[in-house]
Amino acid sequence: MAQHKTPLLDQLESGPWPSFVSDIKQEAANRADKAAKGEIDFQIAVDCPEDLLGVLELSFTDGETHWKHGGIVGVFGYGGGVIGRYCDQPQAFPGVAHFHTVRVAQPAGMFYKSDFLGSICDIWELRGSGLTNMHGSTGDIVLLGTTTPQLEEIFYELTHNLNVDLGGSGSNLRTPAACMGESRCQYACYDTQELCYNLTQEYQDELHRPAFPYKFKFKFDGCPNGCVASIARSDFSVIGTWRDEIRVDQKAVAAYVGGEYPSNAGAHAGGNWGKFDIKAEIVDLCPSQCVRYENGKLEINDKECVRCMHCINTMPRALRIGNDRGATILCGAKAPILDGPQMGSLLVPFIKVGADNDFREVKDVIEGIWDWWMEAGKNRERLGETMKRLGMATLIKAAGVEVDARQVQEPRHNPYIFWKAEEVEGGWERDINEYRKRHQR
Amino acid sequence: MAFISSGYNPEKPMEGRISDIGPRHYSDFLPPVIAKNKGDWDYHEILEPGVLKHVGNSGDVVYTVRVGAARLISVTHIREILSIADQYCGGYVRWTTRNNVEFMVTDEATLKALKADLAGRKFAGGSFKFPIGGTGASISNIVHTQGWIHCHTPATDASGTVKATMDEVFKEFQSMTLPAPVRIAMACCLNMCGAVHCSDIAILGIHRKPPMIDHAYLDNLCEIPLAVASCPTAAIRPTKIEIDGKTLNTVAIKEDRCMFCGNCYTMCPSLPLSDKEGDGIAIMVGGKISNRISQPAFSKVVVPFIPNETPRWPTMTKIIRRILDAYAKNARKYERLGDWATRIGWERFFEICELEFSAHLIDDFRDPAYYTWRQTTQFKF
């Protein structure tokens, strides 16, 4: 059945980890079988998985990619969601000559029911390669490889039959992503899924129609553990936090000390780490040294706590996040292209995140940032780079938030302060002739 | 093949058009026990590698079995996942941000049957379909990019390097013996769709030859000002060239300024830079995202180049193994890889991991470079 010999790729079928090569071969065999039986009238080349393996084998041999730049393809009225892709060896691999990617918006937290995902599979088997990414790096369901005439058909079926839309690409708001949050995690300080869904709906226009200098990513982490990596990967990162006391259950603390409960929720169970030592493992590792354990009692000086999550992660049955919950907002994270990697920089130390007023406070911050960035940002400049070029204080002003010592690690190292005329008594307008009356030339 | 219409009418694209509806609401897909206890979970425990138990304040319990998966998966494989979800989990299933799949059940008998079923399934080629693991102080699945299978800028393959690496660290995926979680990420070029800049161990595709210039086509394919503006080191300038008696607009490149980012190629297809000898892999280590104990940190380049040794990149996996073993042997409990290296000093890290330190590893890109140079007399011999 295999059209192309793939001796190099075949070596990736061995070994314990799930083999993508075996899986593509399985898909190729199933398509050939269904085509032979006349079960499915495939709308793109039946053998495209074989051609995909063929072109990949060629790259494994010659050490270079065989995909060209995307062309302008998409669905009517959208400027994103489809990435055009063409093979640079179309004669040898006609099944993947035109092989566009479709990004489908994933549900927040990435829970699925089998009927929905099964229907996506049905569409994609009929109209595409049958190959996917679950999920792309930004979070979308990625449907990997179809032809231009199928794009509107796929979009029609997704929107009409499955009530789901495309994701973002290009200089758009990219598909926002959230950790599982409150759905299955006791650390979530706000409802990440609801905020993610609400903002995604609010900003559909920004997601589908490019109007930004470059891409813009929202990511929502429920707590400082950061399971969706928002602090490293999103222009606008919302991380859950609290500002009152960690709730302590002293009886459960004793159960951890006594070894009745597995420390670190069992995460270290496989190592020879010995008995749980609350002083070495909690007190001594606290980054702000605000934990004491004396006479069988754990005390936390909450005012000094920096909410790193370590003690809570280590004794989840004894320590719980506070009750006065909200989120911290950080801006400008990105990978190195172009001006080097950037971590999110803290903009709002604490904001209440509630669905009761439609998340208006968060939206006000976002819209202030966008108004400024769309005006001041250069072509292909991420928010973090605009911040570096024009300064954190400029962002703070644009976002309409209060200046706060928490926004810096430490104050500036140089005295080059960009004073404004209105900040200086008497302003900057002076008369040189008056000056010369006091100072001879 | 006969064209099958979805109902879309190309003559009238706006007729009955539905757009701007966004994703499905997550509540359509929450398993009943998850929906019921949302926002009211009490605690969790990892019962064994890959198996989590969450307990609600209601007293409800949900068991989660986490299994590894390739990021590139077929509809055949997804349907197998869905049939397992139908058989054991009421039709519900979840993906993690690291491409793992999670099956949730509410009683121990089903949990036991589910685990046995998952562990027994294999692909025809012999690899596991659903290896259980990826929790706690383990190596979880690798987040990664497309690579040679579907991208125009890669310097290496993604699925191949990931498969080779996960085969090498499979034991650590299925156990919880490390000092802390080790997060591995893979990106096939400096664009880093996989955002490997904050991972404990990062596999990064890099180019080492400047772009070639396809003068004959450049002005037809590219906006020259955009190509010029795309270069972060201002190495590209507009110029003219004579070919077959015709004067063509094109660009010139100051090659000694090139840092091989490929940004110009993204803007201009007439500046390709992929090359068998030029392309390969850099290894970065010591990044993290979590705020636990120490602050989030960037990954640092510790191996500037490894050639693309297809199909299994043995030099790369050997180096990853060496770093991992040194870390596992020497780091303290809860210490992430980067925290360990910082504590012992990076000079010691290179010594213990038997890695060569070269001038390539001294940062010389703009202001942040200065903050990585040593500005103290405190160092180790």
C-alpha cells in the first residue's frame, strides 16, 4: 500500500512512545480501505497521508523542509484561521501539493464530549487529510491539510452543524487559552474558563480580522503555578491570586508531619526522599521566609507571603488558597523573535475577576492597551517590544491603571527621567533674554 | 470523486452565513462530576504515576488517568480515544496543555479496568498507544511545533526529535523519581511557536547559514521595504542587480551581521536559508514558568549546535540523558533544573554535565547580554 519507501521514518515506529509514523500509516490504510469499499467519497486525495510521509522522509534524507510559504487563502470575511500551505515538490507528492491548515477554536480547558469531537473527525476525514494536532501550541484544534475548495465547506459545516468557529492567525487576537481552572482544580482563584470564553466572544472581530501591529495572545492561569504558561507566552497574562490569608487546617498539617498524608500530593512518591520534613521542605524553602512551625503548629505571616504556592502544593489537604480572590495581570511576554525573549511584566497587582459585571474591569485594561498599541506599535512589533521601546510607565498610563511599586523588581538604575513640562513648576517656557539679564554671555 | 456540498453556495457566500460565534461553551463538555463540583474541589492526590484523585467538598471523587499522545494524531486514533471515553467515561475526555489525554472516572473498579485497557493497546509498529504517566516529579509530554511535516521555516523536525526524546526518557514519564518536574519543549526554529524559552530542557532548531538571495524573483514575490525592515540587525539593504541585461530591484545582505533568525525569510520567500549542513539543534536548559519557590526564568543555551542526525538524533538524546542524570543525582528535592544549576553555579553545571563551554554561549545580543556577564569576584574553581 505504501507509495513511498520510508526507511528512516520506519525507524520511528519502534520504541515505547506513541509513534506518529505508525498513526499516519494507520490513517493511510483506513482511508485506502474505505475508498476501496466505496464507504467514503473522499473530497481530497485519498492517499495524502502517504504523500505526507513521503515528503517527510525526503526531509529526513536531505535535511531541509519542503513546504512553501502560506498563500492568501481563507474563508470569506475572515483574515485568519486558515494557514495556506503548499509543497515545493508537488509532482512527487501530488496528494499534499495544496495542504492548508484549518484552526478550530477549542473549548476552554479542553474538555470534550465524544459526539462533538467525533463529528469533527467525520468532517475532517471527508474533507481533509484525517490528520490533526491536538492541539496547536496556542491551543486550537489544528486540522492539518486540505485544499482551497474545501475551506468554505468545512467552515459551513463547523458553524452550521457543530456551532463552532475558526481560531485566530496572523496579526489578530489569537485563540485565547485557559488552564482547566475551577473545573477540576482547587487552586483556581477565578473562573479561567468563563473569563476565557467571555473575552473570546467579546473580541470576535479582533480575532477574525487583522487590525493589530502583530499577533496578540490572551492566556488565563488560575494560580501562580501557571499551567498554561501565560507569564511566558501571552501578551496579556491573567494569573489568579488572593490577598487575604492562606487557610490552614492544623489537624491536616499534623497528618502530613505524621506521614498519614503523602507530601506534595504524592508527586515525589517514586523517589527515596525519606520522611517528610516540614522544616526542610516547607519552612526553609519559603521564598519570603514567612512560615514558622513550632510546637506542632504551622504559622504563616500572610502579610509577607508572596503566594508562590509551594506550601499549598506540598500540603494540599492542610493549606488552601485565601478567600479574597482575584488576579494579577502581566503584559508583554513573548518568545525571542525579534528582540529577545520577554517574560510578562506586572501591570495590575490585583483585580477582581467576576462574571457579575461581565468582566468589565478586565476589558477596560485590555481596551486601553489596544488603543495605545495599535497607535504606537510598529508593524510586526509585539506588545512587549513596544513596551521596551516606549517604557513600562507609558503602558501603565495607556492602560489607565495606578502606578504601584509592585510593578518593578527595583527602581531605575539611572537618573534619566523623562520629566514632562507639566510636572515641573513653571513649565518649560522661559525667556532667554530674562536669563541673560542674570547671566552674562 | 464527486464534490459533496455542505450547503454552502459560492454564488451567494453571505446567504445564511454564520460567523463570529467563537468556540463552544466549555460547559457543553464537562463530565457530570466535574460540572457538579466546579469551583468546589477540596484537594487532590497523585495515587500512582499518571493517576490523579480529586475530592470535592461534596465528598465526590473523580479519578483521572493521564496518558501520553503524539501531538500529531489521526482521526482514527482520536476515534479510538472517543470509544474508550464512551466505554468508561460517559463519552467525556480531556486534553492537557502538554498534549496528554485525560480519562476521568468516578469509581475504583472502572479505574482499574480503564488502566488495564489503556496499558494494553499498541500501534501495529509496536509503540504504546496510551502510556500512563506524566504526573508529579516526572517528565511530562513535550510541547512542540510542526517541523518538517508542515512548516516553511524549520531547521529540524519536531515530531521526530520529540519521539526520539520521549523514547529516551520514557522511564521518567512513567515514574516520579526526579527532584521536581522536568518540562521539555521543542521548537523547530527561532520563531518558537512552541515557546521553548522557559523550559527546563529546550530542543531548538537553528539555522547557521545566511539566506540565499533569489534575485531573479525577489521583486515579484516580496515587498522589498518589508524585507529590509524585517531584519533585527539591519543587515539587509535594497539594491539593484543586472541579470541578462535587465536591471532588477533586489536586496543585499551583510552576512557578518546575520544572526540566522529567519525573520526575513518569513517576510520574503526569495530569501531561503534552510541547509542540510547549516541546520541543526541547540539545547537550552534551566527555564521555568511556575512561580513556585523561585521566579519564572528563561532557558539558557548550553549546547550551541548539534547536527540533524535523522531519524533519531542520537547525539541530542545522549546529551539530554547526561543533563538529566546529573540533575537527578545532584539536585535537592523540589529544586528545578535551573535552580540547581544556579545554586551550584553554571561553571559547575558545565563540569558536572561534561559539556564544553564556548564563546558561542556568551550572550552578545543587545542590552540583556550585559546582565548575563559575571560582575563579581565570586565564582568557583
